[in-house]
Amino acid sequence: MALAPLLPDSEVTDAQARLREAGIANGDVLAQPIAEARATTLRYQAFLNAGGPEMAETTELVLDGTTPPLRLRLYRPRSAPPGPLPAYLHIHGGGMAVGSLESLDRWKRELADETGFLVVGLDYALAPEHPFPTALHQVLAALRWLRAAPGGNGMVEGTRLAVGGDSAGGNLALSALLHLRAAGEALPALGVLVYGMFSARSDTPSHRERGDGRFGLSTAKLEWFWSQYLPEASLRQNPAAAPLLADLQGLPPLLLQAAALDPLLDDTLDLARRLRDIGARHSLTVYEGVPHGFIGQTALLSKANAARREVAAALKAAFEG
């Protein structure tokens, strides 16, 4: 697929101006100490999360079986019928080093409201304090808990489960699916992979043409993230950490979404090409004129809402088809 022109949508330009006027910016791990970058990101997320639908119930709980303990947040929409619900676990981005349960909070509420399903977020352990494979083990623990444990409490119908993530969360979602497949465990009905951070390479056309930081995410930031998550350079060739290198046979249907103004674009395009070559079930949408991270701006960008509606439709097809 030819790379799209490097032109942001007018909505993106307007959104960036609104953020500047509000004095809001995302955290910058290259310019700030990690604690400050995380705090700045939290303020940025709070701005984007304002508004959106109210939930019938928002429940937080801690899984004590992981180290460190893992906090989950379950969003039950007002549109849901009584009783246990199908569940979608979404894993936030942030290069495995920033982000929290607040990441995409509005998006998760909107998705729950639109589908009538339970949407679940998790506060996985971040690098560099907790490098690979801690976060992956926590994602697997969350999936196993959702699948096996809570149906009796009226929240989760564990037989209808999907998993997804954006950016670093896309990496963790795909890696978790590969791990479950290799272990012979039941697989979720759907994987949702949004502009995933699937490999540590930086020599692709999208890196060369989109990696200078003008659209936000840069090759330099990605290199920093990988160095924190994988302190041993040899791990960059480990398919469990860089799932674009893995055998992709035997996975559930995958929904792939990408942003055209993103240095990671080729990771998704190459993943789609490999899936197509083996006849794996998948769909791919490249959203033109938007940068990495755009899905969190549903209050500002029509394409963020279009991407969310696409996820909602895929979940409905997976759970109700």
C-alpha cells in the first residue's frame, strides 16, 4: 500500500490548536523525567476524557495473583440488559512506560454505551520499573480471570470475550493471543489491534517519512520506549516481545486499525500483509490525515468516532453473530 500524503486533516489542526490554547500537551519522555511525563500524560488524558456517557456502574478491583497486583476497571453501560455481559478487555498505549486506567476512559465508556457490552481497562505495570514480560503476564492474568472467574457475580459472561489495545497495548494484545494459542487455551472471539507497536525496527518507510516528531510520536521516542521495555537488546528479536516476528497461524479474527500520519504505520501494514499471505481472518482500515493516538480524541475528531464505531461493529459481529 502506498504511503498517504503527509497532510493532517483540518480537524486535527483545529484540535491541536485547542489543546495549545488550553495549555494541554501529552507527556514527553525525551524532555521530562519519567514521573513528570506520566503526570503530564494524566492531565492530557483528563482533558480528553471530559464528557461522554455515564455508566450504570463502574467497578474497580484488584487481582492479587500478579506481581505487582493488577487493578482492573469494569464499565457496565446503562444500555445493557440485566445479568452477565460479554466483555472486551482494552489495553492502553504509552510505550509500556506511561498511561494508566485513565487512558481512553471516555473512549471506553463510549464503546460500552454503544455496544451494550462490558468494557474493561487495566492498570498494567510500566517499564522501566517493570520490563518485559511483566505487563504481558498481567494481561494474561486479566484474560484468564475474565474468562473463568466472575460469571457468578453477575458481571462477565466469560465465554464471550475479546481483547484489544492501542499502540503498546496492541503489542500486548497480540502477544497475549499468541501466548494463549501456544498454550492451547481458549482464545477470545476477536482481537482489536490499533496502530500497534509490533516491532522494534526503525528502518521502515513510515519511520523515515513520519518519524521526525512533527505529528507527535517520533522514532526517537519509540527507541526510548523499546529500550525501557526491553533492556536487553537481544529481546528485540523475541516474538513474545515483538509479535510481528511470530508465527501468526491459528489466531481469532483480527481488526486492524492504523493512522496514516504515524511512524508505526508499516508495522500494521506488514502485519496485515502477513495475515493475508496465510489466509488469516482479518480486516484493515487506515485512517487518513490523522496521527498516532487519534482514537482518544472522540470529542474533537470525527475519524476517532468512526474508528470507535468500527470496533463496536466488530465486537457485535463477534459476540452476536
